[in-house]
Amino acid sequence: MMTIQKCVDTLRSAKQISILTGAGVSKESGIPTFRDALDGLWARFDPRQLATPQAFQKDPKLVWDFYEYRRALMRPAEPNAGHFALAALQRRFPTLRIITQNVDDLHERAGSDDVIRLHGNIARNKCSADCQGSPTRVDVSQLTWDKASGPPPCPYCGRLVRPDVVWFGEMLPRDELDRALDLARRSDVMLVVGTSGMVSPSAEMPYLVKDHGGVVIEVNPETTPITRIATLHLQGASGVVLPEVVAALDTAQ
Ligand code: APR
């Protein structure tokens, strides 16, 4: 309770708040992370090895099928109390922005505005060669192809279509990354929610805040590399902790 109150006091005195989210925030919506073991057909694969350009080059059908499987897992998912609490925070602090590493759309569906998406959007696809410029989006619902053969060919150039997500070892979308870096440099408070803080450059954002004297607040049931630089660690599930922050914020000052 003490930490929640300190968090609220810190938020109230902030000029620019940013939120960095990772897979943990969507966990209570039933979306598995890349680090979770998979079951059924996919149990013998390491998801981190499938989410790479090398894997797609070697076996495009395998990687495409893996993404179709992930999409099927995500389809029924609904935003949870953590997503809704972050949207509520933005209504109270209108300049607040969320930087997410997640490829689902649960922040937007919970009502968050102008979300900075560092790792793309799993619901979309693009040409693997970005033949019409980066990104060359392709709406596969408009295409007919033999679905048992894997990804469809790009309607513009004939090379393969792939999910519009950032794979391990790939560059992040330049505009989104620039916005995130600029925001981190301007933030005097960053809430780091549900991320293991192990994947660069996203994991560097809290350090940028810290470097210029800002405060980092972590929301995570576990400790992570970020915990060391966090002024506060709200140790618990985001779907529990974040609504408590909003409730405390709304009680008399
Ligand atoms: N609430 C908050 N945090 C949680 C919860 C929860 N209910 N459940 C788990 N967590 C925490 C875990 O303790 C862990 O620290 O969420 C974090 C999830 O870490 P990762 O699976 O590493 O996810 P993330 O940090 O988003 O990964 C970064 O790597 O998997 C790739 O590209 C993918 O965007 C992803 C990136």
C-alpha cells in the first residue's frame, strides 16, 4: 500500500509520464509469451528460434503456420484490467504515452490513444522484400492461394508475404523507435510493466529515463534487470496492481 501511494505521489508530480509494456501486461488476457513453453503440435519448437528472418528463409511455411497458430491464440483475447487501468491513467494524464513491445492490439482496444508500437502488429502482413517501400502491407484476406502451402506470394512482386512484426535480430521501425527514444528522453517518470527487460533497444528506454534523473517504477511479479534501477517495484500482476494505482489516484489527495 505504501508503494502504491508513493507511485501515485510520483505520478502526480510528473511532467511527462511514459509507460513501457511487454508481454506480461497481456498475460492475464491469456496470451503466451515467446518464453512460455508451447503445447500440442508446437511443443518441440523454440518460439524464439521461429521468430527470426533465418527461420523464415529456411522454412517459410513453418514460420507462417506458427504465426497463424499465434493469431488463433490471440483472436479470442480481450483487454484485461491492466490494459484498462493504463487507458484510465492516460485520461488523467493526457500527455502520457505507451510504448509497447507487444504485437497484440489490446492497449488500443482498452482505449489507449497513440500507442507507440516497437515490434509491429501481428494482425497485419507485409511483403518480405518490402518491394513498394517499407513497410509494403498486404491484406491477405483479399488474396486466394493454396493455404496448405504456407504464406501467399506478394501481389506486387511475387516474393513471399510475412507477418508485419519485428523478428529477433531485425531493426525496429525507424519512426516508432525515434518517437520512443524522444519520449524516454523527455520523461521524468517511466512505468515499466510486464517486461523482462532483456530485448534491446526497448530494454534501454528505462535507462534513458534514469540517465537524466527521471524515476523508473516497475510493475512485475518477478525481479528483472530493470529492478536494480527502479525507484519503486510494485511487485504483482499488472491486472491487480495497476487498478490499485488508479483507485489510489482517484481518492482524495
Ligand atoms: N503482470 C505483469 N508482469 C508479468 C505478469 C503479469 N501478470 N506475468 C508475467 N509478467 C512478467 C514476467 O515476470 C516477465 O518479466 O512479464 C515479463 C515478460 O517477459 P518476456 O516474456 O521476456 O516479454 P517481453 O519483455 O515483452 O519480451 C520482449 O522479446 O519475446 C520477444 O519480441 C518479443 O516483444 C517481445 C520481446
